[in-house]
Amino acid sequence: MEQKKSKRKICPFVQDADDNCYCVKMDSKSTMAMIYYCGGQFKKCEIFRKKTYPPTKSPGISL
């Protein structure tokens, strides 16, 4: 019997996770989020987006 390989990608930060990542916390409050975000929907994850696309500093306006 042939097994199907999953095409779902896991979050690239799982291997080098931030202290705020759901996969690091692993408590009852973050388990569902960890499965959802780290297990394939990481582009929707606020933590992933903050690490990937940090806010840009806008130039200050001097008057």
C-alpha cells in the first residue's frame, strides 16, 4: 500500500523558535494554535508575520 506524502509545510521557525512561539509555550491555551499555525497555516500567524515582516521605521517629521 502506497502512503501519500503530505504537501503541507510546517512553520520554518519551528526549528529555531522564538520564546513567544506557540510551539515553545506548549500549554493548554496554545495547543490548538500550535497545531493550526505551526502545522501549516503559519502565514496567517501573527508571530510569524512579525518575525518575517518587521515594521519599518518611518522617518520622523520635523517641523
